[in-house]
Amino acid sequence: MSPALILITVAAYSALLFFIVWLTSRQSNNDSYFIGNKSSKWYIVAYGMIGSSLSGVTFMSVPGAVYTTHFSYLQVVLGYLLGYAVIGWVLMPVYYKLNLTSIYTYLEQRFGNVSYKTGSMFFIISRVIGAAFRMYIVVNVIQTFVLDQYGVPFWVTVTVFMLLILLYTYEGGVKTIVWTDTLQTTFMLLSLVYSVYIICRQLDLSAMAMFEKIFSSEYAGIVVHDIKSGNYFWKNFLGGAAIAIAMTGLDQEMMQKNLSCKNIGEAKKNMFTFSMILVAVNFLFLILGAVLIFYAQQKNITIDAKHTDDLFPTVALQYLGTIPALIFIIGLISAAYPSADGALTALTTAYCFDFLGIQKNNKLSENQRKRIRYTVHISMAVVLLLTIVVFRLINNDAVIRNVFRAASYTYGPLLGLYAFGFFTRWQIRDTYVWVVCAASPVICYFLYDWVPQVFDGYKFGFELLIVNGLITFLGLTLLIKPAKHVQ
């Protein structure tokens, strides 16, 4: 299809997005930016969070990964339910009780200033890595299938996307993102459903025939019983629970949206509704992956097992026709924007609150706080842009695995810190917490390669995040102050 038509579609979608921004960001202030004035409707937040959680990684990588790992990813998704239950019943009540804006303020109250700064810094590292990977996969598709034909450099493409995201989050922050995420979730889901429909129609498959074909094929396998496999059921299930807790419950971006609800009751409704919908949507992405494989097999399209992320865009943009291709682009863009807009706002919040302390400095006027926020907001956009360009040079695997492996290293210390804070009453020597948190990812890095050699081929899966958190937890026990307990 015409690259120009794709660009027009992207421009039209962006214009619609900016119209929503204009409607929602009028008369915004710092409270609007950071916590949405505590007035967000729980059902709007729950629906919009679907887009934020799935992003371009799910849109591209989960369907493609069906070719190599079948439906085993559903084991991880089921584990999410356990993790979200912990968030709703354990973490969020504490956040609301303490009236937090930055969730890492809890670490300051529980342990001290070094723990506080360490936790926030690990979030910043984690979110920059995660948002950059998610954004990269989408920008790379637009670059490969459209802009390379015009000779546009990759860095220019990334800059334009980041500039758009910067502009529509610049003023309204969380107040705006709650509504733009709703729009983007809607278009992403419509694209997903339409893609499954149009592929099945071209394959002459009814809904019943589609399910029969899928569940009689090898791709429908969900449970992996080989304990040595990285996709072993309990590794994925418990790893999925840990991922949900760490990447949602201990993540400023995701919790900032939850904290914009007016009370804990509405926040819980949001969390539990969101978790159930997310399972259903992920299952539909796996269905899409299976029908994409059937289509590729029928059309003799070669599937590269090392680059399965390319399967969906290849079929959508080169084989299905103009309308399906445009629907795919809209869905992809809808998945891309939430990957960076919430991250940009959360990174700005974390840095402003946790490192600059603008909420504690009573000498600052509202306008001075706003100017500081603007400066940090732009700086974080530049950091994300540069990180995406770097990842352009090193991507050589399914992006979703890269994202979660990176998260296993960077979210692990957060998991260990909060677990120690919630489940023990010990005080620790706060000064040395950063040493434990820095050592844990390094240890896990070497364990990932060392364990298969020593334990007869055992491979780490998503449970590496749990191991990472456990190492941090055990390391913190070495810092316990004798006979000192939290009162």
C-alpha cells in the first residue's frame, strides 16, 4: 500500500488525539498533572490501563511468539491475576492511607532517604528501558515499511514521535492520559478484533471452524510440564504474578493512574476489572497469532523463528489489502502512544518528587513548580529518545522477552525492598541499601548463564524476577539494626 496513505492515517489519528488533549487539559495545574485532581472515574482508568499494559510489545510480539512458544504465554497471564489481587488488597490500601503521589515515598517513611532514592532510581531505569523497547518496536515498523522508502533516518522518525507525545502530555499529565489511553485502547482493540476477522474471512474460516482448527493444532498448547524449560508452568505462573506486582504495583506509571481515583474503593474496582479484561484481551492476541500462522502457511510466507515480531506487520501491510493495513497501522499507533505518554508523565513525577522534592519546598510558587516540571518533562523525553535509538542497534530477539528480561533485573530490587518493608518489622542501615540493590541484578545476570551449565540445562524463565527480589531481600537482612523494630 502507499506509504503516503499510511502517513496520512498517522497524521489523522494524531489530530484526533490532540483534540481529546485540548478538551481534557484546559485549566490544568500541577495537581491535574500528577494525580488528575483525584477525580478520575474508576471504569475509565480500568479501560484505559488495558492499552498502557499491552502496548506495542503485546501487539507485535505476543502473536508472533505463538509460532515458537504456542499458547504458553497464557500461563504468565493467569499469574497476573494473582499479582493484581496482591496489588488490590495489599499495596494500594497502603498507598491511599499514606496519601502518596510518588509511591516511593513509602520507602522513605519505612527505611530512610537512601532507600527512597534507590527505589525511585530503579523505577526510572526500569521504566526508561521498558518504554524505550515498547516504543522501539512500533517506530521500527513505521520506519521499515514506510519511511525507509523516503530515505528518512530512524532518529528523525523517533524524534517526531517523541515530540508528538511530549506535546500532548506537556500540560495535562495524568488528567489527560486517563482519557487519551481510553481512546487508544478502543482503537487497539478494534484493530485486534478486525484483524482476526479479516484473516479468518480470507481463510474461509467461521468462528467455530477457527477455534476447532486452533485447538486441534500444536499451537494451542498452554501448559509446559518440563521443569528445565524456560516456559515451565510454575515458572511462568509465579513469574507472571511477580511481574504484575513489580511492573504495576511497584511502578509509578501504573499506580499514578490508580491513585487518581477519588478513594481506595474505586481504585480496587479499577484494578480487579482491569485484571479480568486483560486476561481476555491477551487470549485474543494469542488467537490472532494462531490465525496469522495459518495464513502464512497457506500463502507460503516464510516465518523467521528468530524474528517472529515481523509476522503480524508483514501479513497486515503486504497481503491483506489497503483497509486491513490501515486498521493495523491505527492499532499499532494506538498501542505505541500509551507506551511513552504514561512513562513520560511518571518519570517526570518521580524525578520532581523524589529527587527535586518540589512538594516539600514551600518556598516554591505554583508557577515555579510548573516551570521545573516542564524542564524535567522535556529532559525525560530526550532520555527516552536516545534510549530508543540505542536499542535500534542491539535488538536481536523477540522484544517481549527483552523487555521482561530487562525487567527481571531492574524491577527485582524494588520487589525485594517492598517485600522486606511489608513483611518484616526490622529497621535497616539505610546508608548501604543501594549496594544491595545494585548487587542483586549483577548476580542475576551471571546466574542466568551459569545455572543451565551447573543444573543440567535448567533455564530461567520469568521466575528470575522472583530470584532477583529474593536476593535483595536476603541482602537487606545483612543490614538489620540490632534490636531495632518498627513501632
